[in-house]
Amino acid sequence: MIAIVNYNMGNLGSVFNAFTKIGAKAKIESDASKLKNYDKLILPGVGAFGDAMEHLNKTGLKDAIIEFAKSGKYILGTCLGMQLLFESSLEFGKHEGLGLIEGEVVPFNKSKLHNLKVPHMGWNELFVQKKDPIFNNLPNEFYLYFVHSYHVVCDDTFAIGKTIYGYEFISAVKKDNIYGFQPHPEKSHNNGLQILKNFIEF
């Protein structure tokens, strides 16, 4: 059973529907004490980093997610959920994240965007950097759907996917049992559903 963590930030219904479509058992879960009962955890989300962390702290979900990660069970963070996996973010001030992966969330550098608009919104390519089971049955370059104004900066050892928007940035990460994707798999049609299928088969 997969827990879709509910911390009042966005697209839970579409994430749940995506898992239903691929025949996976998933439940939207907001009770921190119950997270440990699940096999895998999805941390989705849309919105501001600081608001998300405030809710995770208040509800006890922050500590429960960290404990889940320590147990060795798999976690997948998408969009804002990926960003929350990191140590900090510069979105509307500096905010502390979950600290599960070393790195920081920063705004797009507009001086390097060559008049491209922020947010980065729409279909763009993910270029696979490392072979990984999360990419089973996918090519080395494929399109996913993005909506974001900030991106992660971390050591290349964690980067399994990169994307170009004015300049290259890290769009998918892995550290041990923890995965993160900046795009939205649940909005990315067959390519996104394949990522979710691969994740549930771990």
C-alpha cells in the first residue's frame, strides 16, 4: 500500500487517480502516526516551500517522513515534494527542508534564461544521467510536464535526470531509497505513468 502524503498542498486527487489507473493501491494519508504502516510513500505537492514545511512540522508529518526514510522503505517526492527532500529553500526567504538529501532549492537565474518565462511550465525533456530501475521501459530522453519557478542545486552524485530551460538543471534525483522528480509524473501521460509503475515495482 502506498501513502500519498496529504499536507494541504495541491494535486492529491490527480496523483491518486494516476495510481488507480495503473492498478496500484494508494491512500491519501494525513495522519503522521499511520505512515509507518505503508510500504511506500509519495510526497506530492504544489505551492510554497515555507507553507508546506510549516504544515509538515505542525502535524508531525516531518518527523514521520524522516523516520520512514530511515526505515529503508522507498519515498518518491514530486514537484514541491521533491524540493522538500532537500536541506533548504530560498523561496520567499530561507526555509529549512526535510534534509534527506544534501542540497538547496534556488530560483531560476533569470540572467541565464534568455527571455524565457518563469515559471517553467509545460512539456520538456528529461535527459537520463544514470541507469536506474525508475527508468525501466523509458528511453534515455523523454518528455514530462513541468510547472515550477525554483529548482534544486546539489552534488551530481544525486542527479539521475537533467533538463534544459535556458540552462541545465537537475530534474530528477536519487539518494539510497529516496527519489525525487521535479516534473509531475501524474500529469505526464504514459511517460509519467511508467515512472510510477516502476516505482511501485521496487
